Amino acid sequence: MVHVASSCPAYMQRPEPWRIEDYELHKQLYKGKASLLYKATCRLSGIPVALKLYRKARLSELNWYQVQREIRIHSQLQHENIIALYGAFEDSEHVYLALEYASGGDLYENLKLRGGCLAEERVARDVVGPCLSALCYLHQKGFIWRDCKPENILLTSKARGAVKLADFGLSIDATEERPVTRAGTLDYMAPEVVMCPEKSHPQENKEKALLGYTQAVDAWALGVLAYELIVGHPPFERETRTDTYEQIMYRRPHYPSALSEGSRSFIAAALTKSARKRPSVEELRGHPWIARYRLQAAQPAASDAVSMHTVPAVARQESLRKQMPKEEADGSQVYYNITVDASQQRQRPGQSSPAAHMLESSTDDITLDMTTTSVSEQESLKEERAAVSQDSSLQSLIQWAGTSVRRLSSRLLASGGSAAAEVAASASPAMAVSDGPEQGVVQRDPICRVSSSLDGSLETLFYPPLPQQDSTQASRDDQSPLVRSQSRQPDAEPAPLLGHNAHGNADVLADSIRAQHGSHLPNTTLPADKAALALKLQPQKHSHADCSSDRTPEKQRQRPRQESTASLMETPPPRTLVKFPSQRPSRQSGIARALSFWNAQMADTVA
Ligand SMILES: Nc1ncnc2c1ncn2[C@@H]1O[C@H](COP(=O)(O)OP(=O)(O)OP(=O)(O)O)[C@@H](O)[C@H]1O
């Protein structure tokens, strides 16, 4: 068996069969019941990998089935928050999985180092939000992860690493087979999973129509994870398995008073006992506690340097937008994101990269992702987009950006607000995510930021240029994470340089940017290492008083590392479903209002 996944970097591919000799093994990272994990380097490409070895002699019939399923499912996954499986191969003793290496370790180890829990804002923005994004992607493909826990969430680097889901050993393709088995780690199992029996053969219990569960089990597990990360232990964890079981089935978790209204509402929704009434991961992704941080997470690090204001991300929810009362539809809710959707591009012969093609082609390739309650603002931007549809050069795009900033600023100024915009270009088009509204803007390198002042003038902050990359380097970057990580220096925080355009003239803006960036921004095409041009218009007048703060008790994490299993419990006790009163926020401002809309919307969905 040799299985090369589509996410395998070109440098690692070869016509010959894959062999263990092609890998230099370094330290052992993990030793499981049937598997070993090593840090290794692919000798052909120099790419670091995590090499997972399954010892064939230790694999039962069920294990064999699961390993093959793991390879089949994992090799279909390509998402920025999912560890890539590059390929799988075997010899007489082992089955090997060559995986993307996550140098930041797993969340469990990281939590231990940080005292067992994280600040709420970090949980929502840096962990739960990205996990939800990955789970939405998985669920769209018909898969169920079934193994959510801190041990299976990895960080790409120690400092400011992105989180990635790992370990698809228990994942199942719900379009092909019915999940009927008690699989996963007890603390994270939903009630409907706990009620299923264990099994020892792949096809056992499949014919039992009364058994079975859905993707909703992942939503539950994520609720458990969110609680654990904030509070310091899983909500239903008890001394014995029977007690834990009892908690999962019948008890409501204890919510410490330090929990914010938003996190409590999110966790309570995810931990809805009835799978049918539980929100899907897609719906949870729109929960105000998560949605408000989503855009923040998508922003490049450099935006910190110019103190960008938090975007009121609740407005990004289509459903919320529709229902938002008029007073919410003021300037503070306006957010525009103009992106070039790199994931839609096809590389054509003679073109150095999809990105190069993209900016030579028509503006049909440009996605306008607008989030505003103002219909007139949307219409204006649509018109403006149509106006530049004949010409998609970088110059036109910058002009378009400049015009939009200027126009929006003056409108906001008229209503007593001010605006800021960031013009950014993203690197590494191949890394663009293929789902969700953040398409094509995964890694953005800001070029400049423009903000309006109260007297109507625009101030422009220019960022230092990116390191020069030739087109060969750029196209190599599309394929090799090693080369990319060495050349991009993601942790470096560029200091802004100050420039000033008194009247915010788009041509002046474009010229200034070119002057600052020289050959990085030629007149007619964007360099291949820049996939997206994004314009974000962010009002500055508001600041939500209800931003979550670090109120988390620093509680030492005690739980031992837990192994997943497909069979943990014995006979389930009798079933009684307990109904809990839904929580209504009392404070009707900001997030509270957004929460009550979300709750009302969910009530409608369930009804
Ligand atoms: N790609 C990776 N890069 C770095 N470390 C990894 C990687 N994959 C896994 N690990 C580390 O190895 C541990 C075990 O990996 P994994 O969960 O895939 O093994 P497993 O045998 O399936 O585990 P389990 O018994 O929990 O199901 C993880 O918790 C993590 O610490």
C-alpha cells in the first residue's frame, strides 16, 4: 500500500515506492498502544515530518480497518487547521503515515505549561474558532472526527502557532457507514455516544437501527473542550467512569461565576443533551462569542502594530445581520473585505503561480465579501466593483481600495464616525483556505493602512516591504512549508512607517505604496507571492465594553493524558432526558443583544 495524498509537497513525491529508508528518524514524540510517533526528515526534500508507525503485529482486525479508514479519510483533508497527511506506505512490519510536523506540540502539553487553562479570548479566538472552522470543513465532507481533546489539537509553533486538528484514527465517513460505536475519550463523549455499545469487529451492530449518532457529537466535544480550556478541567470529569457517565447523561455542568456571558452561552449550547436540538458546528461558528473574534484572528500580526480596532464581528453572521435592529446598523457595524479568492484559481501553463494568473485576469476572480447592515453601502461597493471590472491590474485594485476608503470615510464622518482601512496582500496562495468567508486571506502581509481623521483627511501608515522573493522562490513556496517558513519570518513584527496623503487621493495612495515598496508592487501585476488584495474598512468610534477579559482562575490541570478508545463503558444506565431552562442574557447591550438574537434564531431552527 502506498497512498500519496493531494496535500503532499511536490518535493516529497517520487515515482518509486515510498520506503522508510527515505526518512531520517530523530526523537520519538509519542508511544501509543499500537503506534509510535517520530519526528523525522524526508531525505529527498528535507521536509520535516511526524512519522506515525503502526506495528502490524499489534493490529487487530478492527484496528486494521481503522488504520485504513484513517488513511482514506485523512488523505482527503486539506485545511489550514488540519494537520496534513502527506502520504502513507507500508513494509512487512509497519504501516507508516508521513504527517505535517507540528513543532509547537499538542494543546494538552501547552496547557500544562500555562497552568491548565487559557484566557477566554484566547480560547475563543485561537482555539475554538479555528477548530470550528476545521470541523465545518470535515462535516461538509460528511466526516465525523470523534476524537476531540487537547491531546489531538496541535500547534504549528511554540510562539503564536496556529492550531491544527490531528489524529483521524477514529474518524468516520458518515456518508458510507453508520456510526454506532462508543468511540472516543469518555470525558468528551456526547450522551448519544455513551449510549452506544463497544465493539470488536468493524461491522458489529451496524444493522441495529436504534443505534447511531451524527456529526452533532463533534459539536458536543468542542463544548467540552471550550469549558476545559477556560475552567481547567472537563465539565463532566469525575473520579470514576460510572460517575462521569452519570454526569454526561443527566447533569448540568457547573459554570464558575468568572465565565463570561458569551462563553457560558456557547458552552451551554454545545452541551445540549439532545443531539437533535444541539446546534451544528456551523451554527456554533456563528455564535457571538466566536464570531466576534473571527475577524480578529484573520488579521495579520502587523495590524497590532497600528492598534487596529476590534471588528464587531457579530455583524458577520448573515442571520444576525438580517435580524439586527436598526440602531445596530450604524457605522460601527461596517466591515468590508475585498479578497481575491486564490482557492478558485487554476494554474495555467506558463504562469508561475495561481496568484500571478489571478491578477492578470478579470475581476470576476475577485470576491467581495461584504458585511454590513447598510444596503446602500453594499450597493455602492457593488457598483464600484463593476466599474473596475474591465481592468484588474494592481493599480486598479489599489485605486479601487483608495476610492472606497475615501467614500466610506466621508459617509462615516457625516454620521459622526471615522474609518480605517488596511490594504493587504497575502502570501502563499496555495495555503488559502477553501471554505468560509476568509477565503484567500489566510496569510496577509499588510502594505499600508489608511485611516480618516475628523477633518476629513486620510492618514496612511506604510509598512516596510516584504523580503524580496523571485518567482521561482514564490512558486516553490506554494509547495514546500519548509522553504516558506524560513523565508517568511512570521513572528517578526514590522514597525509602521508613516506617510500622509492629505486628501486621500487614490492615485497618490497607489504611487506612495509603489514608492515604498519599489519592485514589490509593479504597476500591472501583483507579485506571485501576494495572492490577495484586501481592503478592510473599520470604524474607530466604538469600543465594546463587554470584551472578554482574563478572569480565568489559574487552576492547575490534574487530568492525566487520556487515550482514545472505541470501547470504554459497560452497560449504560436507564435513559432520562433532563430539560434545562434556556439562558437569557439580562444585560441588553452589545454581546448580550447579539446572544439573544442567536438564541432566538436557534430556537426557531430547532422548532
Ligand atoms: N503531526 C504531529 N506533529 C507533532 N506531534 C504530533 C503530531 N501528531 C501527533 N503528535 C503527538 O503525538 C501524540 C499522539 O498522536 P496521535 O493522537 O496521532 O496518536 P494515537 O496513537 O492515535 O493516539 P491516541 O492513543 O490518543 O489515539 C499527540 O498527542 C501529539 O502530542
